[in-house]
Amino acid sequence: MSVILGKTNLSIEKLIRIARFNEKVELHPDAVKRIKKCRAMLEEKIQTREIMYGVNTG
């Protein structure tokens, strides 16, 4: 059984299953959508040369 990340908060029980028992981890489809949305925003800001700490600065 996999631990699905991104739909709800990560519980201690699920974290233990991952850390101690090498439980498989998957991303919830909603989490993947949010990641893609953030990536698109980041790419847009890079194209416009907007200064972003930790991305294109020291």
C-alpha cells in the first residue's frame, strides 16, 4: 500500500511507515496540479528576469 501525499496533512503514522518501513510514496493528482501551476509561474518569472531570492540570486 502507498502513502498518498498532497491531499491531507502528513500524519506521524504515515511518516513512520515511510521512514521505518520504506512505504511507497505517491503524489495525489491535486498535488501534481499545484506543483505544475507553481512551476509555470516560476518559469514565467524567470523569462521576465524577475529577481527571486533563492532562484536566481545568491
